[in-house]
Amino acid sequence: MVYLVDAYCDPVIVRIQGRACVANSASLHDFLVQVIAQGKTRFVVDFAGCASMDSTFLGVLAGVALELRRQTPPGSLVLCRVGRRNLELLRNLGLHRLLTVDAGDFPMEFGRKSAPLGGRELGELESARLVLEAHENLVAADPATRASSRTCLRSCGIASTSSSRGAVRRGFFETRPGGCLSKTPVMLFFLFGAAVGALALFGLGVRARARADRIEEENMVLAQEKQLVVDFMHHMVQALGEGLSREDLFQRIVHAAILCTGALSACIFEKRSDNKMQGVAVEGLFPPHRPLPPQAKAKLTTRARFIEQVLKSEVFDLSEGVVGQVARTGEGVLIADAVADARIVKHDDPALVVQSVIAAPIRFQDRMIGVLAVANPADGLPFTETDFSLVMSLAEQAGLAVHNLESLHFQIEKKQLDLDLALASSIQQMLLPDSTPQVAGLDVAAQYVPTQKVGGDFYDFFLLSPTRLGLAVADVSGKGIPASLLMAICRTNLQQIASRHDSPASVLGEVNRAMAGEVCRGMFITIIYAVVDVAANAVTFARAGHELPLFSRRDPVTGQPLSEFEGSEGMSVGMVDPALFDSVIVDRTIPFLPGDSLVLYTDGVTEAANDEDQEFSGNRLADTLRTLRSRSASEITEGIVEQVRRFSGRDHHRDDLTLVTVKRV
């Protein structure tokens, strides 16, 4: 096939695609003769898509080159990207002396379409005359090959003379003396059979060659489509590397789609969360999805900008139009003749008339992102199945690009959030005690293990006097930053209030009143606050909905070690109004003698689960404390945490874990 790339530039550019043979030699011959008559003398013929060429085609080129040499000033015919096989053929025929061969790449605009030159059917006589003229041009082009070329012409039957025809006649109808024919009929029968066989073989060869040419052209089309998709992917990777926004990426996609398909306009319609479609990017005069209202037609003086505003303001259902159909079914649509299709909106403005359109789904896996639509090829011809396949491939790559952009933004946001959480975690660690208080007669240890970088558990110590130590362990409902902020507020209030009252219940009552306006609906805080009095050998505690404290002591009768939970009444902070809270919470005093231990903890210890979804439970905690009661406070704390880890089979727990151990020494 012969394509005209640009007839108005200098030089005139012609592209050869497929096999250059007798079939398309006439098209090239007629076109070049016509253009030369118009005064054009400089030509470039691009053979990048030409697999092979025959002698007739080369003869036409040689005739044009000879004609251009006779012009004043002489013209030029440059062959570019001819390929090794074609270059060898040119050299064998001596045409490299007549034609200018450029082995380099001739720059062609990315994605630009070219128009095929119209061909015409040749009769047998005209075809023979074209072949004869072409081969005579080859003879004239290189005198060194004149003898061999004429021999070739005679062997092909092109230059038969009357004398040769007479010789043939005499050879076939020679008579013997006596008026009888010789064995001529046998010879005629033999030659007739040979001719029929030769014609049959020639027909099979022609059919095989035509099929090979067709396959070669299809492979070239596929290769071109593949290259366009690769270039499109390259553009998308560049867009992602530039850190474009979602809107900018959509605009880059429609621009690349126009370059690849040669369409006059393109648009992307995005599927919103409410299952409606809306235009988000447009280039060119893409026709609106709905007819324009009469008052809007007066604004068409600002065509491109106005059409873009209309498309981006339109919101329609998935059941509406071709775009809605593609978004609903997930299958692309090719409408070659859109003028006769009832699904296409008809606009009065000629610039908005849809001649041909392709709509393809932009999706990633099972997620529908939107629809890519291209309209009206620049060459005026309808879109083909090849164009449809190309647009479907581009839409698939566009879906991958949008997904990658979303993932990239998600990773950036996650990284920023991780930085914020790391900062919050360091601040929270600063709020927790950095050391345990030193009180004569007491051994104190604590450990805090958050499930996330920040959590809602906290513990604190309050040195009330040389012999009195306040202990607090709290658990804020929820996890993450909200819980950690509420924890910080509660700890601040507790530090200010603890020294004002001797009664733990009074301390928690005032904390509840101070937190009444701070706790959000649906959130609450459980706290246990205990005061260890070494001089009185006792522990007084109040419990605001928190886990029961665990005491380890010896049975006064049997002397056996005991691990027992001690309870008291109380409701969570922030759950009820102050009057009800104060009416329920009470103090409880327990003897605390040398050798006894007290463990305060959060539910992250007792509710730690294993792979079978069994919880560590209070019984296992009591048994562990009974086993470790003779050890130091830090060894008891570390031993309990280790037992919880062994039981759950993991280092990461589903809830924050806080543990405070006080041993009387």
C-alpha cells in the first residue's frame, strides 16, 4: 500500500507499506507524474514498512529519477529506511548510482496517520505496457546491465518480435514432404499440458504470495500497534515520575490517546462513588453527552473552553448513552458510522457532529474507573477494528496508570502518617514515667507494650510522702491517636488531683468531673488508683470500672502462697454523670505485709488470645504470679509478659499491654 504523508511540504513525503509490487506501482507512477507536473522536484520515499519490492516498482522509481535529472535545476528522489534486503536489490540493479539512499531514520511525527493513495484497476495491455516501460527504465538507468536486462526481458516474453513469432509458428506447424504433418500434434499436446501446469503452479504461487503479503501486513499493523502502546506506557511512566495529580494524569491520557489514534477529540468520563459518570478530562471539540440547551449555543464562540466546561459539569447515570453502556457492561464499543446510529446525540453545530467513535472501559482488575472515548479520525475515514483494538489497549494501560498513581499517593500519605505516628509515639513515651520511685520497703517495676505506635494505656506513680506511694493504671477505649490524646488529658488531670485527697475514690471522682467535657461520645476510661502505705502495712484502692487488682500473699493459717483478686465498686470515667459516679465508687483497704505482691494491669494481659482464640485469662495470670512470687518486682513483671507471649504465640498483641508490680520487701 502506498500512503501520502504530506504533499504540501518540501520535499513531498510518501510512505510504502507492505510489498511494493506491480499492484501498487501504477498508484505511485500516476501520483509522482502528477506532482512533478505541478512543479515539485524533491521527493522522499519512506520504506520503513516495506518488506520487499519487485523490479517493476524499482523501474517506476528509476523512471521518475531520470525525469527529475532532466529538470532545471535537477530534482532529487531520496529513499530512506530501505532495509538491508532492498538495499542489496538496488545495488544489484545498479540503481544506487541513480537514486539517493539514506540509511538513517527519517523523523516521523509520533502517532500521525497518513492517507492511502487511490489506486485504479489496470487492463492486461496497460499492465504489460507499465511493466515494459519499467524494465526499459532499469536498462536506461544502468548501461552496464543493458545486455543482461534485455536478455531477462526476452526470457519473460516482454520484448517478443515478429521474427520470433514466425520462428515459433514454423516450429509448431512444420510439414513433411508428402503433405503429412509430422509429430507436431504430440508436441503441441505436450506443450499445452506443460503450459497448463505452469499456469496452475503460477496461480498457486500468486495465491501463496498474496497470503504471505497479507500476513506480513497484519504483522506490521500489530507491530505498529505494539509500538504505540509502548510509547503510551512510556508517557504514563513519565507522568507518574513527575508526581502529577489525578486530574493532570487524566489530561495526559486523553492527549496521548489523540496522538496514538489520530482522533480529533477525546474525553475521559470517571465513575463516581454514587455510580454516576462525569467528564474529568477533554481535548479537542469532543461532543457533549447531551444536547446543548438553546441559551448555551450562543456561547460557542469560546468553543473549546465552553465544551470542556459543559462536559465536566454533566453528570449522568450508567444507563444513559454509549458511555454509560460501556461503564455498566465493562465492554468497549466501536461505532464506525455514528451518523446513522441512534445512540449518538445529534448536535446542530457541524463541529460537534460525531462521524465515528470508540469508547473503551478504563478499569483495573474488577474495579471500573471510567471510560475513554475518542471521536472523529483526522483523515475523515471511520475507525476500524485495528483502531478499536488500539484504544482498548490504551484504556487498559490507562487503568494501570491510575491505579499506580493512587498507590503512589497512598504510599506517600502512609509515609507521612508513619512519621506523624512516630512523633506521637515519642511524645507519649515522654509522658510515661522514665523511672520507678524509690520508697523504703517497696520494690516497683512497670512495663508498657502498645499494639500500635501510639496507644490508650498509661501508668503513673505519685510520691505522696516518704512512706506513701500512689499508683495508677488506666485504659482508654479505642486505639491510635484519639486514644493517646485522651490518655494525655486524663494523666494531666490525675497528676494535678492526686495530691489533694487521701482517698483514692475522691481522687477518681474529681478526675471524672474534670473529664466530663473532654471524653467524646462512645469513649470512656477505666482507672485503678491505689495508695500503698508502708507505715500502715496496707493498700487502699478505688476502681473506676478497671480490672481487679491481683494480690499475692501467704495463707495465715496454712502458710501456702495465695494469688487472689480483690474487688470494689466503681464505674468508668466519662461514662455517667458525676453524681451517679460518686454514688457508686468506694475505697477498699487490703493488708500489705512484707513478702506480699500487688499486680495492676490492663485487659491486654488477661484477654491476650492464642491461635485457637483462647484467652490468657485471670486464672493463668494468678498461677503465673504464684509461681514467680519469690522473685523481684522486675522479674515478676518480665515473667508475666513472657508467659503471655508464649501463650499467644506472637510478639504482636491485639490490645495494649500494661503491667505494674509492687512488692513489699
